[in-house]
Amino acid sequence: MPATTQLERLDGTLIVRICGEIDQDQCTELGCTIRDELRTDDRALLLNLAEVTFCGSAALALFVQLQDHAVRSSTQFALINPSAIIKAMIAVCGLGDSLRTWSDTEAA
């Protein structure tokens, strides 16, 4: 199932809920959608990955790019509720120190 997104704004935070598979074919469009939605007054960008069923290396690269974009905009960035497999991929790729993950939106 291709990735779908739901966007929500809550107190200066853009929360992007991603559902389905994030593969290489969808990363460009997904990245553009998220960057276009990020406002200069947003304090945080949170990607909720609770319903992601597949995440390839291109998705990890996308997460790093979105984090870089957020940092340049003085916006905090975090991944919310990533699966154990996504957490393992982050660790194996050496991204554990740079990509912050949280169990839920409130914790972030």
C-alpha cells in the first residue's frame, strides 16, 4: 500500500501521520508535501510513523533531509512511534544520535 499522509497542526507543531509503505518512488513527493506544509512559525515537525508498514533506505534519507530542513528553519524535528524495525534501521545506519525518536506526541 503506497504511503498516505494526514496533516495536523497543534499549538505550533506540524504533525504528519504517515500510513503504509514509504518506498523510494514516494519519497520525493512525500518530502515536497511536508516541506510545503511547514510554516515559518512552526516550532516543531513531528512524523508519526505508527502506521508505516515498510520503510526503505530512501525513507531514512528523507527523514534526514527533513530534519536538516527543519533545523535550517529553527524547527524541532522528531520521529514519533517508529516500529522496532525502523528503530533498528536507524541504529544500523548510525543515525541513532541524530534522528530523535519518541513513543508518542506528548513525549516529544
